[in-house]
Amino acid sequence: MAKLVKITFQPMGKTVEVDLDTMPYKEHGLPASFLDVALNHGLHLEHACGGNCACTTCHVWVHQGQELLSEARDDELDRLDMAADLQLNSRLGCQAVIERPGEIVVEIPAWNRNYVSEGGESVMASPAVGGAGTTKKEE
Ligand code: FES
């Protein structure tokens, strides 16, 4: 039986539907993590450490569907402690695994979106770049 999940990535407003049983693994982060879903659908989610729980660039806020996710392990919680803008709904996109069917809404924080580049390439912006109005908008 298919395990269907609908995930909306904000603020892009991009919604994707995946079957967790058949989605291929893209080899970054844990299988069926937000990072894995993003890579499967051509959505850029920064992952400077390659999805190994060694940075915080994949930090996301889960606005809906937290109950569908794996519990955060100690290494994820330790890493999140170093993340900017930590909130109660913060997760690492490479470590939060979608385990149950349903609907999820996740937001990529603005400071993280400043790393977004066209074509999915990772571009580390300098600290001087990242103020208001520097986020690229989708056309
Ligand atoms: Fe580095 Fe998720 S990509 S912790």
C-alpha cells in the first residue's frame, strides 16, 4: 500500500506529493528526510555538510505535520542548539525523516534561503550579503 505524503515548502509555496515506499534515495541526508524529498523534486535545500548532521544549513521550521516525523535524535538536537533562529518546531532537514502519511508544511528560514542559487548549486554567501532584499525570488 502506498505511503503518500503531501509536503509544502514555504515560502516558495511549492507542494510535492511523494510515495515514501517508492521514492528513490538521493544519497544526501537520511532516506525520506526533507532533504531527500527536496533533492528528489529539484528543490534547493542547502546542505553544506552533505546531510551528515554536521552543520545547520538545512535548518527548517515544521509548521504542520510534526507528528508524521521521526523523533529528533540527540545528535540532531545538539546540532540544532547551534542553529540561528531556533524555534520549538525547528528540525534539521537532513535528519527529520517523514515516517507516516499525511500533510506537512515546512518553511526554509530566510537566512537559509539567502544561500539559494539557481541550478541547485551551493553558494555560500558572505555575511555581508543576506540583509533584507537579497533573497532571490523565483520567477
Ligand atoms: Fe548539514 Fe543537515 S546538511 S546538518
